[in-house]
Amino acid sequence: MFEFCALASGSSGNSAVLGLDGEYSLVDAGISLKKIEEHLRGRNIAPENIRRLFLTHAHSDHAKSAGLWARKYDAQLCLSRETYHSLKNFKNEDLADCRLHFLRDSEQFGALRVKIFRLPHLGHEPDGGDDAGGAIGFLFAAGGFRMGYFTDLGALPDYIIKEIRGCDFLFLEANHDVRWEKAARRPAWVIARNLSDFGHLSNEQAARIVERVVDSRTRAVMFAHISRDCNSHELIKQAVKKVLPAEFMAQKIFFAPEGRCSEH
């Protein structure tokens, strides 16, 4: 049986748990260690049963507690080499004492198959360096069930669309409404980055992806990393209902809440 729960989602922190026949993995650890433990126990999942932690990239809202978790629970830390070097060089995070696994394009962890996709998401330090590391997305598969996991991407390359079309479950960023983002009280460079192909997905971008990926095999789509200031569930619905049937909208669209566990 395949299980999934978003433990937290948004700019204040991101983390999720997926399970396969009682074996669990975390995806990102961008909230405090204590909160992750509390959320897991609230789902009747013992933290010590988490076998590995997949990291999407080095930004703190995804990697804040990664090293702490890996050390405390001796969990395998799975990440790109670029993310490792970014955490070390930009975040001063020493992971040398963790059980590291540098991800290749395709991996097998027991019954869990994982395909890794490079994503165009960047972030810059004052000196101009990129501090995101090698941002990645995932296609998790087991026993015929396929789940796409994509946040912090700016744009989704066409070749990935082909790989994830018809997946059973899609976890996808819908970060901002473009009009709200442009009017936000944020530095101009932050707005420009968020609107670029190296920033975050808008509702319209997310809708176009869903239009191309969802088919009769798709059981659900959960929208994630939703901006608290520049978006709303209603705005996402308005964008997506233009491309999906009303029946799908009513029964198979969900939203990852900020700071707490999803209900599905």
C-alpha cells in the first residue's frame, strides 16, 4: 500500500512523508525537527521508522532540519551532489557525519523505484552565487502506483511531462497568482525571480502542466507550496477549472496546507 501526507507546505517550510507497505521516507525537512516528529506521530508513524530522507534542494524551507534528522535517526540522506555542496559552502551545513547517498537519474530502494529530474530553480546569495544546489523533482513508483513530486521549479521541461503523464497522484507547486505577485510588497528582484523560469510556478503554469499530465489513470492532484501573500485556493481553482472536467475538480483536487498536515 502506498501512503502520502504533506506534513507542511509553503514558504515557511516544506516536508512530506511517503510510505510503502509500512516503510517510510521523508521528502524534505524544511521545518523544525520537533514539528516533523509531532506531525509524524499525529499520523501514527514512528520517526525512527523513517528509513531515508530525500532532499529536493538546499533552500532552508526544504532543508532546515535535514542534517539534524539524518544524524538523530541514522536515516540515509539522499540528495544531489550540487545540493550537498551548496549546503556545505553557502549554508555552512556539515553533513560529513551523515549517511549520504548521491542520487543518480534512476534509483531502486527495495520495492520503491525513483526517477530523478533536474529542475530549473535557483536562488542567489549576495555575492551572486547559487544557493539552491541541484534542485530536483521525483517520480516515485511501486507496485504499479506512480507519484510525481514537483515543487520549486519555475518551469517544467517538456521531457518530464512525457515521463509523468498519467501518474496516479501528482504533488505540484502552484505558488502564485501573477497579478498578486507583481503587486506584492517585495523587492523587485524577488518578484522578477519568482516570475522567471528559475523561480516558482504560477497558477496558470500549474494548470497547463495538469492539463498535459492528467488522464483517466490519475486519482488525485494536490497543489503545494502556495504563497500565503500572493495566492489563494480559489485563485488556483479558477485557473485549473479551465482545463479539467468539473467532476475531477470536485473529487480529485486537494491543497497542501501551510504549517500542518494534509488530510489526504
